[in-house]
Amino acid sequence: MSTSDRSTSPGELIGWLLRRQKAWVALGITTGIVWMASYAVSPIVVGAAVDDLIDEPTATRAGWWAAVVVVVYAIGALAGAVRHRAAVGLYVNSRWMVEQRISDRMLDRRGGVDRPAGEVLSVSIGDASKTGTIADLTNRGSGAVVTLVVVAVWLLATSVTLGLLVLVSVPLAAIVVIPFMRSYDRRSTEERRQLAEASAVAADGVTGLRVVQGLGGAREIRRWFREESEGMRHAALSLVRLESVLFSTMSLLPNLTLVPILWVGGTQAIDGDISPGTLITVVGLAQFLSTPIFTLGEVAQVLTAGRASARRAATVIDAPTRVDDADSTAPPVIGRSLELAGVTTERLHGIDFRAADDEFVGIVCAQDGDAEAVVDLLARRVDPTSGVIRVGGVDLRRVPLTQLPQLIVVADTERPWLRAGTLMDNLETAHAELDPETATAALRTAAAEDILHRRDPLAAPIGERGLRLSGGQRQRVALARSLVAEPRVRVVVEPTSALDAATEQRLVERLVDHRDGTTVVITTSPALLAACDRVTYVRDGRIVATGEHRVLEVDDETYRRLMRGGAE
């Protein structure tokens, strides 16, 4: 098993986001410091103005000090506007980059991300958003730290006692919050996990809603979702209860730190140790201190929640891959043959199979698990533990994954996936420069005349997951998509399972006549197997027979029973 080529622990993912946005981070930190420092400087300027005007109370000096205060506030307002722009940019870009990395990992042909769609959607949207918020708070956090230092230095220079009070009370306030943050981290992680599981259930339920309602199983789906959402609700309420305590504590702590500062400062002013202006400054700074303290608490909270989300995103991004990619250039491929030589996996044992150029051959698997194992191998979702798979004489492991569809395409038409859009949109996913004539020809080969009889059929929307089409129509569109791909080897999984007998026979005849490459059908359809040049029968992970369909029906009792719908 391979591993991802980038380590993405929560801290490393956050660090990667910040490194990729150095300019935005630098701008945000700079303007964040200026923005918050302007609020810290304001009471200092006002205190200096009061002392100066007490000594020389003239209108000119009052006007000069008023202008200074206006300039300080103007600088703060300008810096705040730029800081906000940088914060939004950091948040949006960070969220987008996390979503991109998750999308890239999900689309990585090396595979390995085996998670429900709803859970991945929750991680991609919710957790990416919370992770992006961390980058947003770098500027305010930096401003809070710097201004606290500036205020502490000023207070130490003015009064050692006042300065020490600030330097002691602020760390004490942070220490009180730490246990809450650790608990918040655990509960936030659990809440995100429960949300992902509930989202997965909701996505599955909505996807199959029509089927479930037709079966009368809507009540069971509601019960299923209710159980999952109940766990999410309890986790969310637990998190909210902790948040209420956390927010109350964070609101109370700044006010508690004000008490000793105001007490000592007021006493020193009465004793004449500090001037009236200095007392005003101390009072203003004491009131201001709640802003950076609360900001640091918010930063800690967001960082905690963000790390929990980054941890979940990292588990997707850094999921171990199942196969390794090859070099950028594939070796020359000669012919259209498919060969499995001594292939062994956890499920299959010593499979030897060969389809010559342009043959139409079938594979019958007595157990569904064997069929899935064969499909996974041919699609190269997994590699054999021993043995080799070749197309045109070339080991598939030597072919870059991006070039693999040119050699072999596996179409799981039994469970077709169609995107929302038109028929042409879906066919173009296999052939980007597809022309309408080729598309129409592929649909005819797939016996999809009933779709082509519609008005402007290629441009007609088919709905989400092709829900405007019947099951058999979706199956044939998926088959047509594999036809327009024009690979050397085409593997089709149960292409007729949703078709009536007449349509199935028509499709079989056209597939046999098509012969634009080697075709392997994995099926238990007697009509399809009767048209095959040769059939390979797999039971219990081993090839037990090879020959024509009619001969196998006579010679092998288990094969005959399988064809007649009996249990293996």
C-alpha cells in the first residue's frame, strides 16, 4: 500500500496554508497591529493631552491635540479596513485551498479514500471553512499580542506595580481558559464527526428517496436519520454548553483584571504618584485591555476548533493510496489483448485469463465478491499481490494512471453514475471532443433508440444522477459512454441487468457487431454469454472452467444452476 506524498497533520496543514499566502499574512499582521495599536495609543494620547492642557490650557493646544486624536483614529480606521480585506482574502483563499486539496485527493486515481459521500462533503465544506478561519485570525491575534506588550511596557515605564499587574493578570487569565480549550477541542472533534455521519446518512437517504418511497420504506429512512441526527444533536448541545461557560469566562476575566489595575492606579493618582492624565490613560487602557484579551481568547477558541477541522481534513488529504503511479511516459503498446497471468489478491487465487485482439469474451463469477475483485483489478483500483495484468503486452503498473483509459476502460453499467446535465455532457466525460454523430452512433449501438426519439436528445437535461431516465436507460447511456472512449480493451459489468428481453437481445447483437476493440463482459446474463467467443467461470476465487457458454451449461452443474438463477 502506498502513502500520500505529503504529510498533512493539522499543524502542517495550517502551516502550509499560511506559507502559501505569505503576502496576505504579512499585510494582515501589519495592518492588524496598526489597527489594534491605534486603540491602545488613543488613551495614551488623551492622557498626555489632559496633562498638557492642565499645564497650558489654550485653544490652540486643545485644537492641536484634537487633531492628533483624529489622526490616530483615522490611521486606525484605514488600517482596520485593509485588515478586514486581508482577513477576508485569507479566509476565502484558505478555505478554497483546503477544498482543492480534498478534491484533488478524491480525484487522485491512486484511490484509497473510502468514505461516504456525505462525510466527504461535510469535510470539504464545513471543516475547510473552520480551517480557513484560522488564517483569518492571524492578523487580529498578532495585533492583540503586540498591543498587550505595548500596554505592558507603557505601564511598566509609568508604574512598575501597574505593569506587573498586567503581566501577571493576563497570563493567569489565559491559564484559566486552557482546560476549557482542551475540552472544547475534544467536543468539537466529536461534533464534527457526528455531523459528518449524519450528513452521510442524509445524502444516502436523499439519493435513494424515490426508490425508498416506492418500497414504502420512508419510515425506516426517517428512523435511520433520526438516530444519527440525535447523536449529532447531543454532541452539538454538549459543545454549546461548554461554549456558554467558555464565553462567560472569557467575558468575566477581562473585567476581573480591571479591578486591581483600577484600584492601584486610582490610589497612586490620589497619592500624587501619577498625574490626572496618567490616571485617565490607565483607566482607558484598562478598559481597552478587554479587547486584546477577548481577541486572544477568540483566537484560541478558533484555533482549537480549526485544528479539529484540520485534523479531519488531513485524514482525507493524507489517506493512504492503494496503487502507485508509473512514470510520465507509457511503454509502447502493441495490440488489444488483455492478459491476467497468475494474478492473486486477498480474494482471487492464481487467475490466468487471456482475451486476444478484438475478442468478445465473458467472465462469470459465482460470488459477487469475486466479480468486484476482478473489476477493482481491471480498473486498477488495487494491484495484485502477485502476478501481472497486461494490455497489449504491457504491464498496467508501467502505464501512468492518466493514460490508463486509453488502454482499458471499465464501465460498471449495473450501477451507472451519471452527472447532472445533458446526455452530451455525460458522453463528453469520456471523450472531450465528441461530435454529435459519434455520440448518436454510440447510443444506437447501446440500443438507446428510445432516448434518441426525444426532441433534441443530446441537449436534453437528464436530471441529477440521471433521474429523468429509467434504470435501463441510465445503464445504456453508461455503456454508450464507454463506447465513445474508444479504448483498446473495454470491460463492461452487467450491461443488461435492467433491460427487458427484447432490448437485451438487440443490445447483445450490436455489441458483438461493434468489435472496435477487445470486449470483456462480466455478467451472469445467458443471452450475453451465449454471444461470447469464450466464457471464463470463476468460483471461490479461482478459475474452474473455460469454454463456450453452451458447453459449460452442459458440463458444469454449478454453472448451469447459476444461469438458471439458483443459489451458488
